[in-house]
Amino acid sequence: MPSLNTIAFYLHRITGVILAIYLCMHLCFLTTVKTGQYSSLIKVTLSKQFLPFDLLLFLIGIYHGVNGIRLIIHEFGLLYRYRRVLLYSTFIITAVLWIIVALEVIM
Amino acid sequence: MKGLAWLMQLLTGLALTILVAYHFLITHIFGSLQLEDVVARFHELREFYTILLIVVAFHAFNGLSVIVEELGWRKFTRIFYAIMVGVVAYGLFLLMSV
């Protein structure tokens, strides 16, 4: 069974790759602003069927950001004594932020 | 990851937490994704989106090149820097031409 630290490490890598791919897709999507298909496509991406993908993207982005801040704190040699607390806090803060964002987007 | 690339990855990561949070707020909370709003943001926040584009492209593709390097495929790392330049150039073209 891998440690929570190892899981956090691989999750950071996996979410980073997904976000990099999303960045390219996002730019391709924005091309439709220029080509005139944006209004019809945005209706599809704002539909209820697309909501789970949006929520998943927010979860991935929030985790990558919160865990990234934890990594930066440790890279600068700060709070290393509390690394286990920070590791657990990363998952808790991610969950709380994701719930807030999800509720804002859904409502 | 060592030296300047490492430091830049940390700094761009920190900057992105603020830039992406602001982007999310103005697109999903205080603004909308309707065409008129998107075009207006392209015009009114051109400097902000130029900075966001450069910072996010660097962070993304520098990060990917690090992953590839750690996997032992060192000769492929430069590909990601080339893609980064292409993404920034295309993004700037979109920003300036809409």
C-alpha cells in the first residue's frame, strides 16, 4: 500500500498532465470565438450533461493548486515539522473548496 | 528540476493560484460565458490574459518537461518548450485578433 505522501505526489503529476491537456483544449475552444461557432458550442458545455466534467475539472484544478502550495511551503523549508498535518490539510482544504465552488456553479 | 527552471516553476505556481482564481471569479461568479461577455473580457482584460497565458503555458510545459526528464526521456524535454512557444503565440494571436 503506497503512503499518502506517494499518492499525493502521483496525484499532483496526473492532475498536472490533465490540466496541461485541458489548457490546449481550452485554447482550441476559444478559437470558436473567432470562427463564429462559440455560442452554439457553449450551450453544449453549459448543459447538465457536461456538469460532471466541469466539477471534475474544478476538483483537479483545486487539488493541484492546494497541493502545489503545500509543496512550495516545504521547498522553502517551512513547516517541515508539520508535514503530516499539512498533507491531511491539503485533502481537507481541497474538499471544502471544491464543495464551495461546486455549489456556486450548480446554483 | 534544478536552478532557474525549478525556481520559475514555484513562482509561476504561486502566481497561478491568484491568476486562475481571479479568472474563475470573473467568468463563473461575477461574469458569464456568453459570447458578448467573453469578447468584452478579451478587450478589457487583454493585459491580464496575456500575463495569464504566458504564466500558465510556462508552468504547464515546464512541468511536463520535468516529468519527461524524470522518466529518463531527456532528449524529449525540448519538445515541450517548443510547444510552449507555439501555445503562447497562438493564444496571443487569439487575444489580439478577437
